[in-house]
Amino acid sequence: MADRPRRLIVAITGATGAVYGVRLLQHLSATPGIETHLVVSDAAALTLHQEVGLARRDVEAIAHVVHKNRDIGAAIASGSFQSDGMVIAPCSMKTLASVALGMSDNLIARAADVVLKERRRLVLMVRETPFNLAHLRNMTAVTEMGGVVFPPLPSFYHNPASIEEMVDHTVSRVIDLFGVEHTLAPRWAGMKGVPPEPV
């Protein structure tokens, strides 16, 4: 495995937050030693157009390898394909349910199932609010199977000056889960100064 690049699977589904998948893919694809494998759902193609003004082909052009969501025979559908993990960014509640129940009804769900069964890292950037009980139970099930549920909640302690900085900070935390070095966002270095005493 030391002779091959690190392979990370990125899936983009139809939930809002397509920018997270695009930014994650952009950074990973530009990182030396990383080989990205991309799957974009049909619903995601609509969201990409609506939210970031990109066509499916524009996003697919960023990845090293592209797989069609209906291609259940793709390399990433097999545990013998050596990947280093997968991120679904964003992850719709439909996809979450498919993963939680082991449905494997499309390539995204099947690849996630493979990552779980091979004990590799799976990160789901679930996007919905508020959660209903089905959502919570599905997130619990995925967590119990070893997956990481990572709602893309923005942080403010680094004083972001733009939406781009907020997105990059969240994406950087996801990348950290795979041990990939980056300079995408500043790291916490402790509290600056001392807060004033209450009057």
C-alpha cells in the first residue's frame, strides 16, 4: 500500500451544502499523494447548479477518477479496492438512511457500505435541520458501525471574514480526520488576551 497514492472517495449528494463537497474535492485533488474518486448523485447535480453555479462536468473535472452513481460494478464497490476512506459531503437524509440500513441501492451507498465493512474511515457531513427521530436513529446506527457523523456546523472562534473562510474551516476539520496535512484554515492557538471583568 506504500507504493500507491492515498485514495479518498468523495461523494456529493443532493442536500444543501454542495460547496462543502466542491471545496473538499478541490483541496484533496491538489494535495500531492492523494488520488480522489468522485461520485455525484443526480440530485447533487441540481444542487451544484443551484448553489454554486457549476455543472456536474465542471466538478467531475476536478477529480482524478469519476464514477457514475448507477455503476454498481465500479472499482469502489468492492472491498478489494484499496481506499483510505470516504466522505459524503453533503450527505442527504436519504443517503444517511441507505447507509444506516445497508441498502447499497446505488454506488454511493454501496461504497459507504464497503468502507464500513472493511473498517475504513467513513465521514458523513449530514445536512438537515431540525432532525427528526428517524434521522437521529440513523446517525446513531452509522456511529455504532464505526462511521463519523459530521454535520457541517460553522465555527466562529477564528473570526471568519467570509463564507469561504467558514466553509474552509469546516472542510479542514474533515481533512484532519484522515491525517492529511493542510494549511486550509488556522488552528486554535488558545484564547487571545483576557476577557474583561464583569461590571
